Amino acid sequence: MKTLLQILLTGIIVLMLSNILPGVYVSDLFTAIVVAAVLSLLNIFIKPILVIFTLPVTILTFGLFLLVVNAIIILIANWLIDAFQVDGFWWALLFSILLSFLQSIIFALAERR
């Protein structure tokens, strides 16, 4: 139940960010929830592989390259979902940073209750 609530909240955040950022487009709330579910699956299965392959660069950049890995995950979701559009790498990077920041705030507030 907690995972479904997190996906729903992430979907709402994705929809909100698509209304704020001009380089990100989501057609409706259902698509935003699908994007949230796909992002969670990509984070479970694909992100660990990318982190292992990019470990030397991540160490050299003191972990900042993980932002690039997150942007790549966003671009993979863009490729998988037709109704979700990101205009390029920099929009994906900004979207991933804002998504992570807002998720941490919302999930921390939700755990307090």
C-alpha cells in the first residue's frame, strides 16, 4: 500500500512539474502515474546496472555523475512512454533534480502522519 501511495504522489509531482517546466510534457494524470510507475521500475532494474558501469566516473566526480544517471533514466522513460515528452538532456537533468527534491519533501511529510 505504501508503494502505491508513493507512485500516486510521484505521479502528481510529475504532472505538476510538467505544468511548470516548458521542456517536459505529460498529457494527463493517468500518464503521469504511468511515468511514475515506469520510473520506479527503471530505478529498480536499470539504474543499478548504470551505476556499476559508471562507477569510476562517479567516484571521480564525488557522486555528481549520479545526476547524469538519473537524467538518463528520465530519457529512457521518455523513450518508452509516448505521452511523456522531455525536450533534451538538460530538461531531463532539471526534471530529475526537481523530482528528487520534491519527492524527498513529500515523502518525509507523508511519513510523519
